Amino acid sequence: MMRLLLTLLCIISFTFTNAQSNTDIANVYLRRAKEAVETKVNYKEALVQFEKALKYLDSISDKNLATLASFIYFENHQLQTTDKEKIAFLKNSETYSRRYFVLEQDNTAEGYIKNLESLILIQESIESLEMKLKKEEEQRLRREKASKKIDSLKSLWNQKSESLSIKVDSIYNFNTNNVALFKKDGNFGVIDDRGRIVVEATDYKDAISSEGFILLKNKKEQPNQIYCFNSNNKKGFILPSVNRFNSIATHYGQVMLPRGNGRLVTYPNNSFEPLVYDLNLKKQVRITNKSELLKSLKKEDLIDRYNKDGEVKINKEWYLFEGDLGGGMYSLYFEDSYKVHSFLSTTTKKILSADAGFEYIGAYYKETFQAIKKGKVIWINQEGIKVSDVKDGYKKYSGDSKVVQLASGKYQIIRNNVIVLGDKELEKLSDFLRKHKKN
């Protein structure tokens, strides 16, 4: 191409008439374009000058000028940054090359073959770039299609994921029996480790979970309704109304922790005895053969006297003797006060009095009682001596479920990298995409 140009530059001759000022101006710019190519080898400058000249020319009517123009655009196409820009320059080059053959019909003329070779080179360059662009466009369309499919799959996964979300305020730790407390709108309920709601959170403002039993209370203090869920057999029930045990009681009062043997102790108001309830048998536990028990206690000098009304005299004081807490522990009341006065441990022959700070004592299980002493929860033995806090053996969860809180505040349960809710499951996003994007 360069040899062709040098040959043409030797031949080219511009003849202009002084009478036409536009032609004179064009001649100046064309001369500068020629010098930029021939002397400076500055094709960019040559293009600038040539395009200025075009403003003053009606058309290209000289075959050598057509060749020069084709050459300038061809060389400048390599300076462009994008393939589309390169093709645009090459097509300008092709246009001027074809103009040469319009102006030169003699195929034996000097420069004809070289111009033909140049035209073929231009066309091949265009074809190569257009093929490249076509492949790139095909790849782009494939990527776009794949991207749209991935976006569609992501949207589908998000919809499925949302449907497997649990809309609650919080989920607590699962216990050994694979259930946990949850809270929604200020109410407590029970949920299992696959996200199934076992007890709806509708009416219960407070909850106690201990040793396999979950108690839901309609009030944090002085509840008058308690729901018990036994996580060992997955069954629940509402405790009988407190006035079934005491006709003048209006609430359960202080509710102690349920123990592993199913025993629950509460201290209802307007009552001279605690309510001891067996959550497994669903019935109240009361002192059996009370007269025989009192006779035995009198014989062992644990009490001074007793009467037919079941009252006992200890250290010159008469008490109402009620409330079998287990482990030989019984409650003592004065007949003019509903507040428990003290507790008699028949096993150790000790009295745990209110003066010593004992307010409430729970059910006996595995040689311990839960107690409230001077407003603090402690654990004691049968002698009333403080022992180490009892660890709830049901707190250890051995299942595979993990509770994950989402950014939206909702929750999901994950098992082995799979989202679960009841019988429904959804693999994690990466596995979902890998599974479906090839289909």
C-alpha cells in the first residue's frame, strides 16, 4: 500500500483555477494532507487536512485524489479504539477506492492493479472485523441470555426462600426434644426444628422452659391461665382454672420451674396452700393419708401437736399444714395470712422460715429444690442449704437445624445447607443455580 502511495504521489498533480476561491482553499488543505503523508508520515494530521478540504469540494473527480483519500482512511482505521470505528473508517476507504475505479476504466492503466489489491485488502479487513463483531455479539447475546436466566432463577429462588421464611420476632434455642420457644408480636409460642408451629403465639405474654416442659403464661406476673407443653410426648394442655383448686383464688401467683418428674408448684393468691400439680398425670398432688402422716410426725417429735382440722403445733405456734412439695418438704401457713410462713423439712427435721428469707420453694427432684430467698432464685437441698445451680439437661440440642436471622428480620431454619420449613426444602442459592441453569 505504501509503494502504491509513493507512486501515486509522484504522479499526482493538482491543477486549479485561480478564479475559484473554494478550489484554491481546497488545494491548500490537500497540499497539507499530501505533505503530512509524504513528509511527516502523520496520517492523523493528513485526515484532518483532507476533511477540511472536503468542505470546499463538491466531489472527488480525480482518480489519484480518490486513491489518496482511500489510503488516508485505511491508515487511520488502525488508530481507532473500537472495532466499530475501525469498520467505519475502512468503509470510507472502500468508498474512495471504488471511486477510483469509476474514474479509471482502463484496467491496463498504471496503478490499476495496485488499487485493486488495495480494495481487496480493505474488503478483507472489513470482513474480518465484522466477523469478529458478529462473534462478540453472539457471545454477548449468549451471556445476556445466561444472565437473564440466572436473574430469573435468582428471582425464583428468592420467592421460594421467602415462602420458607418464618415471620416472627425471635426464636430461642431448641431443646433436647427438638422444640423451642418463639416470640411474635409480644406473645410466646412453640416451634419445632423444622419450623413447624406447634403452639401458636397468640395469648401468652411470658414463658418458662425447664427440664422438658414449657409453660406459657397469659401474664408475666400473677397469670390466671397457663398452657403446658410437654416436649417429651409433644402434647399440650391448659391447666385447669386456678379457682378449681381454690374457689377464691384469682391467679396462680408465683410460678416455680417445672421439674423433670413433671411436678409444678405455684402459689395462688387467697390460698393457705401451694398448688402442687403433676403435669404428666394432669392432676393436683395433695397429701395422702394426712392423719397417718401427722401421727408419724408427732411420734418423731417433728411437731408438738396436731388436730382433726389438720393443723399442727410447732414451737408453741399453730400452723395450717399443707402442700406436699416432695422430698419431705411441706408448707406452713398462719390461719390469718395467705403468705406462706415457713417450710418444714421432715427428712432433715428443719424449718426453713420466712424470717430466714425463704419466700417460695418449688418441687423436689433429684435431691434439689428451686427456691426464692430474699428475692433471688437459688437451689437448695433438703436441709435448705444452697447448692450449685441445677443445669437443665434438656437444654442440649443434638439436631442439625440452625436458626438464621435474615436482613429483613425474618428467620429461616437451615439443615445441612438446605432451608427447611415443615416438609418443604430449598437448597442454597449456588446449588440451586448449578442445578437449574443447564436446563
